[in-house]
Amino acid sequence: MDYKALIKKLTKKQREVFDQICIGNDANHSIITLSSLVKEGLIERYLQATPYSNFVVDRYTFANYGVHMAWCEVCAEENPDEVAS
């Protein structure tokens, strides 16, 4: 799958949420946007127990190493001045 092309085709909102998830911030995002990213295969949903309670929360992470590497490449292309030479 061409994850790079898929990432480049995301809407502005999808890309903002995807970028946040890739840096570890998966909280307080629209379930609709998260669901669309899960459907595209870019992120995965998992459940995590909260410490000291009986609650379980939804968590999200990038789907696999290939997705993460494609995201890194897209970011480097979009921000060439920020990439170390």
C-alpha cells in the first residue's frame, strides 16, 4: 500500500489529527475523524485500562512501521529546511 500517497490525500482535519497521533497525542479528537483514519488503515484503535480504576479508554497509534516511515518522509518533503543534512 502506498501510505505516502494516502497521507498526502488526507483532508486538513484528518492530517492534523494524524500528525498528533504520530507524535503520541491521541486524546480529544473527533471520533468521526479517528474512525476515518482507522478505516484508511493509517491508525489502529486499542483499549487501555486506566490505572487504579476499572475504566478502559480508547487509545490510537499509527498502524505499523510502514505508516510511520511514510509519515516521516512526507514531513521531510513538506519541511526540507527542518531536516538535518
